[in-house]
Amino acid sequence: MKVLGIECSSLTASVAVSIDGEMAAEYTLNQKKTHSQTILPMIDQMLGLLEMEAGELDGIAVAAGPGSFTGLRIGAATAKGIGLVIRKPLIHVPTMDAMAYGLFGAEGILCPMLDARRGNVYTGIYEYRDSFRVLKKQCLISVKDLIAELNESAEGKRVVFFGDGADANRGLIEETVKVPYIFAAAPSNRQRAASVAALGEKLLLEGKTVSAADFAPDYLRKSQAERERDVAEKLGVMDQLAAGIVVRNPDGTDA
């Protein structure tokens, strides 16, 4: 089984190939470069070094979100393009699941965090007890609420914090977390395509795939532009009401 992993849900651009449960190659770039300029050349170079054609792949695993809206769109477009050309399925890999899967076998509670700004993070809560367990599905939550939940539910188990959200909120974590905790070392502190490919291969074997045409990222919240449009629409309705204008539905009833 040969699976290509693509991870560009944040600043990090990363691609990898997993073959029969072993990592054959990984190429990661953690620089401020546009993913649209780097991902395809990285894939091409990696496959070239492996002396492998894209058509030999059995599936393409992509970090499907949450994360940077732009990065997720680029990752999805790249995976969909390759999948359509070689007629192979895509594997929808939740970003938080892949991050936690990268610490496979670690003791305690795993808490990956991606900075969502304004005191919020994307996160999930995971644990290994004979197998990979999702204790809390990936979500958008305030850092304060996340810490309160961990203080109540971790039950003395050590929590491993990692990701750029952990870095951004390190001070708050150090001040308010009441259970044992550590911050992951640098090699485990960012998203990696190796984890996406490894988890993707597992999901592929379980038959959990989607067609390239049907694949869609999982943003978990609206984009900034969408949120601003919603606010503008609400303000527009309020202005109409203030001016004494009755807003009506298509059926003629008051809105």
C-alpha cells in the first residue's frame, strides 16, 4: 500500500510517502513561503528520489482541517488534482488527529493546539490505551475553556501540549494548568505529513476514503470574510428597521 501525505494546514509545508506501514520519505519546509509555490515541486522531487510515479500511489491523504483557510484550500486543490489525474481516492485526515497520531504510544493525554487567534485554538484530546483513542473530537474552543476542561478531566494524568497554539499560549498554560504537563520537543511540535500519511494508510485499509471530486476541507468555522459579511448583513437589517422599513420574506410575511 502506497500513500502520499500532504500537510499544509499552517505555516509548515510537508509531504510524505508511506509504503506498507513504513515511512519511505518525508519533505518538510517550515518557512514563510506560499504553499502554492512549494507543495507540487516538493511532491515531484520526493517521488523522483523514490523513483516512483504518481500513478503507483493507492491513495492521497490530506490534512483536511482545521487550520489556515488558504493552506487548507491549497492542500485540497493539490490532492484533488492528483487524485483526478491518477484516478485514486483521497483520504480525509483531521488535522488534530494527525498531529496526535505523530506521538503514537506517548503516555498521558495528548493535546495538539493550533492558534485560532483571539484567545481561541483548534484542538482535540487524545490518549493511547492499547490503541489510538479520540477523547474529544477536534473543535474550536477558547484556551481558558480548554484548560478548565483538562483540569477537571485529566485526573492527574500528564498532559502533552504541542503545536503553535501551545507556543502562543504558553504563559497562560503555565499559570493556570493544575495537572502535570509538558510541552512536546521541537520534532513533535508541528504538523508533519508523515503522520498524515501513516494515519491515512490506516484509514485507507479501513475503506474510509472519498472521491477526489467530493473531497472538501473541514474549516470548523467561517472565514474572516464570511464573518464580516454576516455582520454587515445584520447591520443592514438593523439600519432598515431603525429607518422604519419592514423587511419581508418572499411569501409576504414580515421577516
